[in-house]
Amino acid sequence: MTTPLSRTMSSHSKHDDHHSDSTADTPTEEPQENITQHISNLARQLSRVSTTAGNELHAFSPQPGTKLDPNSPTFDPRAWVKAFVRLVESDAGAAPPRSLGVAFKNLNVYGWGTGAEHQKTIVDYPIDVVKYLVGLVGGGKKRRVDILRNFEGIVDEGELLLVLGPPGSGCSTLLKTIAGETAGLEVGPDSYMNFRGIDEKSIRRSFRGDVLYNAEIDCHLAHLTVGETLSFASSAHSPRHVPGGVTRSQADTMMRDVMMAIFGISHTVDTRVGSDFVRGVSGGERKRVSIAEAALTGAKLQCWDNTTRGLDSGNAINFCRTLRLQADLVGVAAAVAIYQAPQSAYDLFDRVTVLYEGHQIFFGRINEAKQYFENLGFECPDRQTTPDFLTSMTSPQERRVRSGFESSAPRTPQEFAERWQSSPQRKALLQEIAAYEANHPPAQRLEEYKSSRRAEQFKNQRSKSPYTISYLAQVKLTLWRGWRRLLADPGFTIASLIFNLIMALVLGTMFFNLKDDSSSFYYRGGLIFFALLFNAFASQLEVLTVYAERPVVEKHNRYAFYHQSAQAIASYIIDLPYKTINMIIFNLLIYFMAHLRRDAGHFFFFCLTSYLTTLVMSCIYRTLACVTRTTHQAMIPVSIISLGLMIYTGFTMPTDYMLGWSRWMNYINPLAYAFEALMASEFHNRKFACAGMVPQGPGYDDLPANSRICSVVGAEPGSSMVDGDRYINMSFKYYNSNKWRNIGILLGFLFGFLILYIIAAEHAKPPRNKGEVLVFRKGRMPSNFEKDHGDVETQATDRPVVAEKVNNNPSSGLTAGASVFHWEDLCYDIQIKGKDRRLLDHVDGWVKPGKSTALMGVSGAGKTTLLDVLATRVTMGVVSGNTHIDGLATDSSFQHRVGYVQQQDLHLTTMTVREALEFSALLRQSAEIPRSEKLAYVEHVIDMLDMQEFSDAVIGTPGEGLNVEQRKRLTIGVELAARPQLLVFLDEPTSGLDSQTSWAICDLIEKLTASGQAVLCTIHQPSAMLFQRFDRLLLLAPGGKTVYFGDLGEQSQTLLKYFERNGAPSCPQDANPAEYMLEIIKPSNDEEAEKIDWHQIWRDSPEFQEVKQELSRLNSLPATRGAAANALENGDASQHKEFVASFSTQFREVLIRTWKHFWRSPTYIWSKIALIVLSVCLSWV
């Protein structure tokens, strides 16, 4: 096979031969030594040329330290992709290249709703069940809810489409529709979609992995490392033939390392991915893990939904550059929704579409969009980026009408859509779509595309399957992942084993050393019954395991990584070692402590039967988890079935006592067959001494033997021994001849339920998408809400911005701070896999009242970590350094004197917005403030944050409750309701929000500082105008090292002059200073740029010395103020308590909240009621 390397060497050899031929006839008198030296030099030259060619062309085995080595600081993504393309093109065994694009017109997407959504309570649940049943037979009133209306567009091979619009405008629905994620939605019958000559049905059925939808929310297995997560993704899409002569494992590892290098997360390879509850990589790094995982699918048409959420502007631009690289070199087509798009990212796209409340108001080339809206009569303010200008068209408060166009400029979404429908740009778009249809008629490329896809799939994979690797390979891969998860998080498994050991000791002690006489009959049966139930019901917790994995499994199934059933099989197998060890420990202790039949054969039979029972019940519980949608739904049948199996096992209710109509429950009960087998094993062919004869007592001893009988079932008159077989036959109708038959029946149950579990797992469906629907308490929905918010995706637009509230109410009743919070030489060290790692490195700073400080840095620089340390929220690692308030060390009261708006929006889902705010105010405001004043302050916070419209809405879950923006407002409101005295920490409050809402949040920050509050805020992707609204900046480099701390200055000139004075290139006039500085300090492959150590420059700068002097002054404040002032400040003991509210207040408020939570959780409560009712019914039969 001819490779690029061999062709290069061949070409070079021919060139040398030609040179030799041309000089062959020329006599030479060179000495032999010179000839030898010449040959040696030529050999070295050939070696260098061959090595260089190999480095440039062989992407899978680059020379260490070169630009193709992902572990090298000189790694060049563009060079690697080019080398990879050349390598694939030169390999005859590689799959032929293929590409996708999409054109759509008349695209209408809608759903069916019942109008208003109200929160369900215990009282409402029976009524809702009746309504649901009526709806199944065609009754009930539902109305069509339009989401997308008459959309048109085209994204061809190698093109990038930017989707702009505020949250709720339909961006997500458009991307989901293109990618086929339409569960719960309806696509209009007249809608047309053409995937470069391939019909939509074929794409959904056979090529699902070639069309990607990446959701906004990060979803991973938290305990896996970043390297393991991406290795799995790389292996799941590994092609049949690996070019370059390397092994599949080497190629998969190289692809993983390349993606990690491209997105700047190579340093996290051994760090847990983490989640909201498991500590791991930072939020920005976790987002890049999601991006890298999706990129490893190799999808030809990619839909990215607000993927830059949580990324700094540098990484956001880098993501867009990577898409541009894929489009240019590989032909990938992509549609990307970005709420806050930097100008430099916008310039990387080919086309842009603007959405406004489900209407399309523009689709065209990026260089035409701004002019189009200017022609409609709008103007773009100075220093406003083009994407912000386009998005501002959807906000009446932001868009500016040019003079003379006041009466003609469109104002409503319908008017914008009508102007677009009649525009020449739309006519040109329709002509382009028509040309696309002519060039790519339906089914034209289907066979060609199938051929390319088939060449990529494993040989034993079905040709119509959307998966690349074989089913067996999928099982092996998910087994590897399951094993890695078990090793990474063994705590639960170990705890379960310890618990089972304790239970075995308890049961063994209760039935310790049973006697070998008739008095032990009942106890032996009871022990066997309890042991059997314990082995069987120990698998109930596997329902939670299935649900914990489900979001990741559903995502990977959409990515066409593996069959859901493959994961089900692997999950089942990976639990077998634990089940085996648990069975051995539990049964060994119980069996011999209780003095059951001490015979090797019978002991192993006991273990075998118990083990089979465990496996059968595991399949049953897992199947129930797969066929239900929520854990509450699953626990209802789990509890009822467990109760039925227990009652109809045959011990508590022997078969003779079972009513005829209910006897079938015993026939289909696997525990009944296991119990009979164990009882037969224990009692068969054994004679037990009688423990008591009847009649017994004075005067009965002289009776004939046949006049007395043992007082147990199965005894024979006159016999002092009781036959075990006779006992189980007369008591339970059990026979030893059924023992091995029952083992066969258990095996049948096992294989039957295992097959049922696999089928249920394969066809498990995610919950239906309800769009973004607000849920209100009954009677609390605003009267005009349903009229104004009929659209599922139009609940977040045309709302008044916070700025109006700020300007109209300058005092706001906020607590003005008077103290300065400062810190010095703050360090934070943790251990990762036994190695020390410093996350914060001697960070200095302060936050003064009435000032806002922006905390910035590239993703993973330690911004959130710094906030956690300052707010005393870290629970692991070693913190060193000093934190003071006016020179005095912080104490236990510090946490309730500050507000901390975390990046994650964590709330109790059943509470309303107002209730969440009131709970925070009542428990966190000073006890001296009257309750009425606290509640009045809550109303003020609602008004200030403009939450009146949804103040009585239920928080709910994303999609059925508050949307992203509303949740962020609530999170901020909860902290403001606490009335923090000192300062407010905000961790990425604008993450995931559009530019309009981000601007509103900054209005709020300005309001806080104007009221005397001190604010420290991390922020990503700020525009130049937004960045300028902060007073000071604390800039961190990777490793938690300070790069700059000081004033921004007018138009950020103080900051810019600092960097330019210390060797940075000048900031262009039209550049965003925030993006500029992040790009400057970002680690670069440019060797010249790496020579600038910005951290060291900061430590040597006069600005740093000024910071130290100011900190020294602040530390000396207690001495300068005198003892009297310090005593006055520390005199109020109530201000230094850990909890502000009294215990009685805490108990009352928490009790009320808990009561409301259960009252509003009807599924959970009614499942308990159903369990009780059915338990009573079963006990009657």
C-alpha cells in the first residue's frame, strides 16, 4: 500500500537518482574519505526528510515534541487535522468520506397543551387521574401551542450557522428539530427537510450518530475522570479500519488526547468530571469535556445548544474556531445557538438566523444581517457588537429606532416576521433552497452514503444500525466503564457490604445455634424465610442505580455510542461480583451461626438458591425501573410487588390458606419456588427428636406410647421422632422431589426476566418534552398570563429590565456596608490521587463598600474556588493565608453576613418563588427585625428583580418550571433576601443568559453598589460595555495565580496601559478589553508568548507593592481605631452567632416547608397510600 510517507521517500529517491545520472559521466578525483563523508551526509539528510515527512503526515504516531503531538506545548490543531485528512485519504482501507447538510422550509413545530398549568397536590391527584383517563379515550380539552412558525434555511456542507435569540425564542427547538430530537413535539405535515439528498426518516433510523444535538446542560458520570470519559467516547465511535498502522487502542487514545489539547483540558486527564454534588473539574472545564465528548462522535451535521455557557470568551472563541476548522478541512456542517456571542466568534460563521418569539425574522449571510435591520430603521450603538445588535431586535427596551423611522419600523414579532417574509433576502434564500433541492434530490445519495457508513462499521454490525462498533464491543466497552466507576466510587458498595454483614450477625444472633429437635421447626422456617427475603429485596436499590445512569445513557444513545440494552447488560454484570461476595458473607454467617443443616452439599444448595433469587429479583426491579419515567413511579410497583411476593411466598400464608382466586400469585412467585427448595433441602431425610409430647404432665406418663403424640405438625402417634419430609408436606405441601425442579423454574424466571429487562432497557424512552412551561399554584396564576404566554417558548421575552427598577428606586432599602473585607497570601492545596496540587497561589485583594470587583480568568483558573474559600464553603484541602474584616479575623458569623450566589441554581422544586425568598429572609435576616418587615422586604426584592409575573410560580425542574433566566434571578434574590451586611459574592451570574438579561444583572450589581454593598463577581464572556461597568478587576491565571488586581479605569485604560507597559501588544481600538486580556494571559503554543510570566511580572510591579501597602493599612485598622471602637463593634453578641434565627424559628419554618413539600408531592404520597391499601387487600386474601 502506498502511503504519504512512502511517496515522499520515493520522490526524494528519484530526485537523487536523477542527480546521480546527470553527474555519472563526470570524472571525479575526490578521495575515498570525502566520498564516504558525502554518503554519510546524504544518509542523514534522507533520514531527516523521512522523519519530517512522517511527523507532518502521520497523525496517529507523531514524534514527541512536534506540532502534531497533543502532549507538546507546540501542538497545532490545524496541522494535526490536515495530517489526519491526508492520512485517511492515502489509506485504501479507510471509509470513503461523506458529508451532510440540511435545507428546510415550511418548518412548523408545535405541541399540545391544556392551557394553564397548575401545581398538583394530594387533593388534585385523583381528579387528574380521571382527567388523564378521559383524555386517553379522546376527551379533554387541549389546544395547539405553536413553537416555530414557517421557518426556512439552509446549512450546507462546510458551513456554520449561528442561531440568535433570547431564551424562550425557539432556538433550542430549532436545533432539536434539525437533529431529530422531537419527543413531545409535533412537526407540521407540510414541513420539508432535505439532508443533501437523504430523507429524514433514513437519517433518524440508520444515521443517527451523524446528526448531533448537544444540549445546554452538562450530563456526565461524575466519578469518572476526564480521561476515562473521553476515552469511552473515542472508543465508542472507533471505525472498523484504523489508518496509519497503529492499534485501535492507540488511535482511540490519540483522538482523546487531541481533543483534550484542542479544548485546553489536557491537565484534567486524571481529575474527576464531577457534578453539582461531586467535586471535580471547574464548570468551564466540565463544559469543555461535554464539547470534546460530542466532537469525538465525528458527526457530520452538528447542533450545539448554548454550548459556550460557562466558558470564558477565549474558550468560547476557541470552540467556534474549532468548528470553523472542522468545517473547512473535514466538511462538517454545524448550527450553533449562542446567547452571548463575541464579535470575533460571530465573524467565524457563514450564516446567521434571528428568532423572535417563535418567528424567524432573518436568515442570511453574517455580513448582510446588520445592514438588513438598519434598513428596517434601527441603529447600532457605538461599541455594540453585531450579535448583540441582532439580539437586541427582540427587546423593545434595547433596540434603537433611527430618526425618521419611528412610524415604519416593526415593533411586534409578527411585524418583524411579515417584513422578513416580503424581503428580497428571503426570496434569495428560497431560490438557494430550490437550487439545493435540484442538486440533491431525495434518495439520490442514499446508497453512496450507506456504502461509506458500512465501510466504517464493524463487520458484525448490521448495515442499517446507527451504531459503529458491534454489540459485543459495546457490552465490553460499557463493562470497562462500569468497572472504572466501581473503582472510583467504592464507598456505596463497601457500605452495603458492611451493612449486610451487620444484618447477618443480627439475624444469626437471633437464631443462634438452633436445636436439632422439633422446637426449632418454626424458627428454621422463619430464618430461611427472612434470609430469602433479605437476599431478594437487597436489589431494590438498583432502581436508583438505573435512574442515576439514565440521563447519561439517553445522551449516549442519541450520540449512537451504544444500545441502551448493552449498557443494561454491562450494568447487570458489573454488579455480579458484589452480589456474589454479599451472598457468601451473608449466607455463610447465617447458615452456620443458626446451626442449619451442616453439610457441604446442602450449604452450597442454600447459596445457589439464594443467589438465583437475588439475580431474578434484580432483573425484576431493573425492568420496573426501565418501564417507568420517575423514581416515584417506579417505587409504587416495586413496593407492591415486593409485598405481594412476601405474602405469597408460602411462609406467612401457607398454600392451604390461600384463596382459590389468588392462588395464581403463588404460582408466579419466584420466592415461593426458592422457599420450597430451601425448606426441602433443610428438612428432607432428617429425623428430629420431639421436644414435647401431648398429653403431658402428672398422670400422663404411664399412658401407652400410641396414646401420645409430638406437638408439631407431621408427628406420628407414639413416635418420639418427627420426620422432616412429613413436616414440610403437611405444613406447606412441599415435596423434596420438587427441589431441583424449582431450581429449573428459577433459571427460567432468570432468563425470562433478563430478556424482558434487556427489551425494556432498549426501548426505554426519555420523559416527553413539555417545552418551557411555568407552573403555578392553583388560584395564583396572573389573570393575563395565559393570554400573553400561550406559546411554550415565549415566556422570557418582552419583559421590563431591571434597569428601570434600579433607576426608579435608588434607595431600595438595601443594607449599606461599612466594612472592608480583605485577604492576603491566600493559598489552597488539595490532593489528587496522592499528589499535592495548588489551586490558589498567594492571592491578595479586598472588596470595599460601594465598589464592584470583577473576578476573571480563563476556565479552570480558580475563580469559583477562590469564592468558595473566601465564603468558607470548602470542606476539604488545606487553606492558608488570612481573611479579615477591617483588620479583624473572620469568625463563625461570617457566612450569614455575606450573600453567595452560586453558579448552580439549587432550589427545592415544590416551593414557589415567593416562598423561597421568604424562607431565606425569615431564617437569615437579623432576629431583631420584625417578621412583617422581613416579608415586606421580600416583596421589595421581587419588585427589584422584576419577578412579579412569576412570583407565585413553582420553581419546578428545567422544562416544567422556571427557565434558566428566571432561576438565576431567583438564586440572586434568595441571597438578597438575606440582607447581607458585608458583601455579596456572585459566581457567574450571567452564565447561560442572553446579552439583554446579562445587562439587566449588571444593572442590579450597580444598584447594589450604589446602595453601599460590596460585590465580588466572577463573569464570563463580558462585552466591552458590560465589562466597563465594574470598578475593579482581579485577574487570575491558571493555577490560581494573580495576574492583575486594580482599577479598570475609564474605558479600561488603566488595565490596558498596565499590560502594554509590560510587553503585551497594543489593544486594537475596536477590540473588547476583556477578550484582549484573556487572550494575552492564555497559555499559547507560541514560544515567544510563553516567555512572558504575567504572574511574576505582577509580583514585581509597583501596583503589587501598592496592594501590599493597602493591605498593611487595612490590617492595622484595629490598632488605629482603638480598643473602644473594637469593643463597640464586637459588643453585639447576636451578630457573631453561627445562626441568626432562634431554634424555634428554624424548626417552625423548616417544618412548614417540609409539610408543603410533601403536600405538593402527590405521586410520592399516593404511592404510599396505594401501598397501604393494597397491603390491607392482600392481607384479607
